[in-house]
Amino acid sequence: MRVAVVGAGIAGLAAAHELLVRGATPIVFDADTRAGGKLRTEPFGGVALDTAPDSFLARRPEAVQLCTELGLRDRLEAPAATHAYVYARGRLRRLPAGLVLGVPTDPVATARAGILSRWGAARAALEPFLPGAPLGEDEALGAVIRRRYGNEVTERLVDPLLGGINAGDVDRLSIDTVAPQIAAAARRHRSLTRALRAAAPAGPPVTDPVFLTLPGGLEGLVDALTASITERGGEIRSGDPVSAVTADAVTSRSGRHDVDGVVLATPAHVTAPLLDPLAPGVASTLAAIPYASVAMALLAYDTDRALDGSGYLVPRRDGLLMTAASWASSKWRHLAQPGRALLRVSAGRHGDERAMHLDDDDLVARLRADLAVTMDLHDEPAEARVVRWPQAFPQYAPGHRERMAAAVTDLAAAVPAVALAGAALDGVGIPACIGSGRTAARSILDAIG
């Protein structure tokens, strides 16, 4: 069986890998001249530096499992620095113990961190005693956290973390999609604090790493995948965009290709017009998903200044352009160099397109001004580069999972040999995208027998 995969990001490559595991032959198409999508590593500041995600969540199994299958498991590296900061009340403050996706479960540690005002800390500590029913239907994450913990926890802890991860606004993001762990706790008990404490594993604290990466950058995962796919008989056609899809063929720049099924692993706004002739209702659902654009400045400094931690978050409420700074050279052992500090500074989120309207020099200048405010860094960088990711982050409004489940079901009923994969389905993380690609591949093979 020959199956087309449209999109050579991590979801599409994972789909191609799964097809080969199950005896089918994939042909992967992508408009870009290189595979990997947003997994990109570039030479910068004397090292190989990731220009989008620099790690993946270790406690979801999909990425670790794929690395194991590709022979990369023993190379995975945990961060050297495990604590981070948030810019709050005029300076950097260390994130306290007891946070679960930004939600505080230790009121004493939260108060001592100084991130919240005295009133904000007191309001958060009242959460276990507030009346209310457990969570019912999917809601905006921000609405749930404001109701239980107040505005300060929402705006200084949860939004910088989960809003930052999704380049969105927690007042508009689905709790079921972006924080399923919090949603599950909120359905078990009216008090989130009590439910999250009860869900914590008994015994000594878990010391397993939360995040993992590959020394040399995550493009190493892409290289391993593409090598495995081509060596086992699959094909990757970069620079060959697809213009039309049917259940048994795709039409690309290089012509018509007959296939037995198709996995669409492109962003929703790319997938929608391809699907419109086959399943217009599904296409309409996908086309309605908004996307956010982000930019990242890579900055190298010649300095001996110690950066104690992995980086810091910047709340939306402070009005700065930057959303976060990753101290890459202290976060990862393989990036450490004597006398050199490497920063990855992010800007842009849904509803804030300022970074995308600035040229590179102006963007770097604005972000340097924010670094001076937040971490008192006034030095001139020895090297600077801007990387832009337009329309990169799907936004998950409340009810997103239900809409996507219905779309997958409707597509399977209308065109069983076509399946969806990618971040638009169930989350932006690398493990989620890998899982969606492998699931789509299995569903195609089940449909075509």
C-alpha cells in the first residue's frame, strides 16, 4: 500500500514512520525545501541552536518512544537548570514549589515567592474553602482559574506559562485542550488545590526530568526520521507543494501521484482548502481555527555573567513586547561555553502582532530594551539573529476537542482513506504531534485494509 503524507513536519514524519512500521510505503510532500517543519537547528554563537522548540515533554510517551525506535534514546539530555523565573512586581522572581502548570498548590511557597501581592497570595490561599461545583463542560482556562484563585494567579502565573506555551490568552483557551491535567482535577473536586494535591504521587518527589532534548539540536530527530524513512523505501519530496487531494491521488507541483490513502499533516489553514471538495463541513471547522504568529531573537553575549536558571516568563499585563527569555547556555550543558551567554528571546502571541510588524533591527532593539528592564542586561550582543514563525500556533477555543473529534469522525465517514494529523488537533507539543501522526497512519491502514 502506498500512502501520501502531506506535510513533513514532525507529525507528518511520524505518520510516515508508522506507515513503514506497519508495512505500507509513504510518499511525503512538503512545500518547504527541507523537512522538519518547526524543528529547526541553526549554527549560531559557536553552537548548533534550536530556533523554535528546544525540548519536548518527557512525561508524555510519544517522543521518547519514537527516539527509542530510532536509536536515539541514550543520547537524550535533561536540562542542566531546572528552575525558572517570572518577571513580577518589578524584578525576576523564582517560580515557587508546588506549581502544577502554573496553578499553586502550596500557599506558603507561593506567598514567599513574592510574585503575588499580599492580597493576591491571600486570595489564592482561600481556594480550598470557596464554594462551587466541580467543572462541567469545557471552559476557558482563564475563567476557571480566575474563579478559583483570582486575577493575580491567572495573570502572573498561569497565563505567562500556559498562555506562553500556546502563544495565546488563557481567557480564550480551552482548559480541556491546553491543561487536561487541570481539567481532570477540576472535575474530580470543587477545589483544584485539594484535587491536585490528592493526584500527586505518594512517596519521595519524582526526580525524572520533565523535558528532554538532543545535544546538537532537535533537528537531529528530523535527520534520524528522514534517514530511516528513505532507507526503508519511503520517499520525501521537499519543495513539492500539494494543490489537490482525493482519496486515491494527490496532485503536487511534480504532477499526479496515485495512492491508496492520504494523511493531511499540514496546518489547519493549509489543510482546509485541500479538504473542501471532499468534506466541506470538516474544511469549514478547520478554517475557523485562528493562528498566532511569533518571532524569536537569538542573542549571543560575550560575558562571564552567571545565568542561574533556565530562563523566565513575562506576563502580558506588564505590556512588554517580549513574552519569555530562555537562557540557553545555562539551560543545556551542551550549549555552555566559557565567557559566552546565549539567549533565545520570544515575542508575539494571539492578539499581539507587534513583533511581526517590526523589521529585524527594530525588533532586536525593542527586545534588548525589555531585557534591560527585566534582567538589567544592557550589553551589546556580539551576534543577533531573528527567526519568524508566521501563523504557527493554533488557538484552541473552548469546545475545541469536541469539534476536532467530530471533524475526525465526519471525515472518516465521508472519505475513510483520508486522515488528519498535526498541532491543530490536540496540542502544540512535539509528543502530541507525534501521537497524532501515528494515529492518523493507523486509521488510514485500518480503513483501506
